Amino acid sequence: MRSLGNGLVLKPFAKSDLDTIHAVERRAYAVPWSYGVFYDCLIARYDCQALWRGEQLLGYFVGQRVLDEAHLLNLCVDPDCHRQGLGELLLQEWLLLASGSGCKKALLEVRVSNVGAQTLYRKAGFQQIGYRKGYYPALEGREDGIVMALALPQALSASV
Ligand SMILES: CC(C)(COP(=O)(O)OP(=O)(O)OC[C@H]1O[C@@H](n2cnc3c(N)ncnc32)[C@H](O)[C@@H]1OP(=O)(O)O)[C@@H](O)C(=O)NCCC(=O)NCCS
């Protein structure tokens, strides 16, 4: 658990949080993850962290670390709380966690249509390193994905 000021707290998911998290997921994405995907990520001990203000869930991330690479699987902010800097905050917390545990590279995929998220990632220093045709399920058919990467500094540390 990590206090981030302004009443914001970052905490690992508990199983009892999953209904709340999944409710935000369903509102935030046209094609959301299922409850089961969140459950599997929790059981697999991925980096599953949620941002709270009191009882209010503001957002969350799910990341996976493999050797010296960190992969962002989900980053989401409650649609009622967009453009308040929370996505940037969550992204920086994930990067801090990854670099603090020795990861040298951060990777992610983003839908070609998701220009807002791409802007957030580029602002953090991510650059496109690949393109995956038909990577994502869409409401109709499939959608292409952009692969982005960022080299991580090694001096950061976090205690989430
Ligand atoms: C993408 C997402 C996490 C951004 O969260 P957020 O809290 O609104 O983002 P922030 O307020 O931290 O934005 C930081 C910067 O990112 C960029 N940005 C974020 N959303 C943007 C948008 N819709 N359009 C353009 N730029 C955007 C801007 O540069 C912004 O800085 P500014 O507000 O000073 O201009 C949020 O829109 C979201 O949860 N979307 C649904 C889920 C999703 O698509 N996740 C990403 C999957 S790859």
C-alpha cells in the first residue's frame, strides 16, 4: 500500500475488490476484460494495483514482469475521473514498480483508435516499436495494435 497524497492510496487488488474493478472496466472499455481475466491475473500474482480515494475506486493497472521486462496489460481510469492526471499517475507508479524491481524495459500494446492513451504513453517517453495487425477483438471484427516500449532507468525504487 502506498499513499500518494490528496487522499489517494494505491493498493494491490484483493479478491473482494474485483466486482468494483470489473464495474469500472465495463464502463471504460467497449470491449472489456471479463471478471475471469482479472481473477486469473490476481491468482497469477501479476502486478495488480488499484488507486482509491476512500471507498472510491479511481483506476487501476495490471502488469506482468518477465525477467527484465515489464508488460502493461491494462491501465484504466474511471470515465468520470478522466483528464485529472490519474492515468499519468498510475502509469508512473507502474513504471516505478517495474524499474524498482530491476526491469530494464517497459512494453505495452494500444489500439490504433485509442489516440488518448497513445498520447499519454508518448508523453511518458514510450515510442512505437511494432504494429500488430488484428491484435484486438473489436465490436465488429478485429482492430490493429501499436506496440510501444520505454527503456527504464535503474535507480528508481518503490515500496508498493
Ligand atoms: C487512457 C486513460 C488511462 C487516460 O487516463 P486519464 O486519467 O484521463 O489521463 P491523464 O489525465 O493522466 O492524462 C495525461 C495526459 O495524457 C494525454 N491524454 C489523456 N487522455 C487523452 C485524451 N482523451 N485525448 C488526448 N490526450 C489525452 C494528455 O496529454 C494528458 O495530459 P493533459 O490532460 O495535460 O493534456 C483513460 O482515458 C482510460 O482509462 N481510458 C479507458 C481505458 C483505456 O483505454 N486504457 C488504455 C489501454 S492501452
